Amino acid sequence: MGTVESLSERCPGETRGVPRCQVSAGVAQLNGRGVREGLPPRPVRDHLYLQFMLLNELIDGTEIDQVLLVREAERRQRRDGGEYLRLQLGDRTGAVACMVWEELVEVTELARAGAPVKVRGRYTVHPRFGPQINLRGLEAAEPGSYDAKDLLDGPVRDVELMEREIRELLATIQEPHLRLLLEHVFGHASELWASYRVAPAAKYYHQAYQHGLLEHSLGVAQAVSAISATFPGIDRDVAVTGALLHDIGKLEAYTDDPQNIDLTDAGRLLGEIPLGYYRIRRAIEDIEGFPPELAQAVGHIILSHHGTLEHGSPVVPCTREATLVHMIDNLGGRLGSFDRLEKELAPGRRWSGFDRAIGGGAFFAHREGERAPDTEPSVPEREAA
């Protein structure tokens, strides 16, 4: 597919508010505009990525001509019975909505989830629906026309450093059966480790990027290890093992494509908690003489780490170790949402908008010294979920 132009921007004089396009030689052009009709697409400049503006740097009315990543592409029903295509286009700082009303077959083929596309249009901020892009043109991104690091988010910490730290933490586990279980997952030759180190931790809210699971689970396990010495009665080996394994089901629940993180069929049908529990249960059964009480303690942490039945756990935390892992896991996810929100903020902004994951807006006081905008965005006290 070459180029699709003038797909969503309102044009004066059109009765439906959306101009019709015609496709010629792989290029869809707007009638009456006189823009390169019948000509091949313009070549993409090799240095385009040097002119790249991140989404959090755009302001209302900014004209854009750059590569973005298709996060989602969904056909929806219009009120008149027709269809339109809703795209989520993003970079490493966030995503923005884009509606396509014409040339749906061509655009659907071009704008598949995970595909980089060159976007021409205008960035606007709708008073009700928020940031959007009014498209003028869309085409496949040419190799060399963008830097993939601008499109994909990633962990703040160095991956090799996190790998060393997880090895150091594993070396502190004293219980021999737990050491064998962890070696099964984290051993250098383990296929599970190869998947674990690159897997995302989520699709949306926290650490939704490559190496996100490693970053999140390591942080939870390190915090659990530190707090275990503070409160009496906690079996540190069990708690740290459970912290490292609590999200192991995400290896099967999410796809491994960093450009298109999504739930797998197994993730949708079974859920990450059952997938993780049965994976570890099978591994335990292969370890001769593994104590049943120890297997039960680790399994309970995995099953209960979401904390409540309504949040997806089949049981609530009923041990000190499970309660500790749940609380730290919840804290790690919440703080990960603050990291995500700060990355999305424009320079000089201190307040984010309402965010469902934290139940309000996030405030970043340390950004006060940056270039301040004319006005701070409003933070609603309450907003319907």
C-alpha cells in the first residue's frame, strides 16, 4: 500500500463533513485540492527522524508530518449504519486518537497494530474528547525514515544491570527446593528466562514495554526482601520467591511483539493468574521431594497477588508472605503509572490529566523549574471510570 490522503479532516463545502478520496496508482488523493494527483508518493526524507516531535511536545494546532506507531486499529459502527476506523497512534511518550471515515479497506490494510506509518495532519485538542489527529495523509513508513527508539518506550534502568541484580537476589535464597525452582525459571539456559527478560508487564498502565516484566518483578522482589526483615513472622525465602514468580503467567498471557503488545487467546480465555499458577505447579511437580506446604505457600502468593476476587484473584491473601507481595505489587504498579504519566507530560507541565489507574491526576513538583506553560491543565476531582 502506498499512500492514503485526506482521510479524516473536515473540508468546507462537503455535505457529510468528510471529503471523498480517489485511489490512483496506489495513492488516495482529495478531489479538488490539486495535490499531486496521479503522481507517485513523495520520497521520504532520510533525515526525517531528526525533525521528529514527540507527542508530549505537540500543542493544539500543530501540523505534523512524521512517523508514528499504530497502537490499535478498530472498526466501529457509525450512527448512520456505516463504519469508521479508530486508530491509536503513538510514540514513546504516549498515544493519540485518530478517526478515519473514508478509504477504510486501504487504511485497514496499511494501519495494522504494530505498524509504523508516516502521518500527515493536524494535532488538535478537542474540548470533550481530548487530543486527536485530523489526518490529511497516511502511508507506510520507509526504512531509515525514523528512529525506533522514538516510537517504543522502555525501562529507565539498564537491562544488564537489572539482570545482575536479579542474580544477586537469587543467590540469597537459602531453601534448597526454592533454589531449584528458581533455577528452573531463571537459569541461564532456561527457555523461560529468555522470555521473562524481554516480556512486558502490562498492555497499558505500567511497564507496558519490552523488559517491563523484569523491571517490575525485580522491583517488587527487592522491596519484599527489604521489608521482610522489618516485620516478624515472614518467611523471606518464600516471599521473595513468590515476588519473582507472581506475574510469570504473563509470559503466556501477552504477545511478545514490543510494537504490538496484546493479550493472547490463552490470556483472554484463562487469565494470567491461572496460567502462572499451573506453570509453576508443573515445575514444582518435576522437583523430587518438594515439600507440599512450601508448594502451597508459593502457589497461594501467585493466586492471591491481585488482592481481591473482583480484581481477578480466585482467593484473597491469607498469609503474611502473600499479603506482603500483594501490597508491594500494587505499590509497584501504582508508582509505574506515575512514571508513565510523567513521560506523557509536555515540558513545563506539573499536573497530568485524570488517570484511571491512580484515580486522579498526578502532580510532579520537581518539574516546577522547567519552562511553564500559560496555564496548567485542569485536574478533575472526580471522573467516571
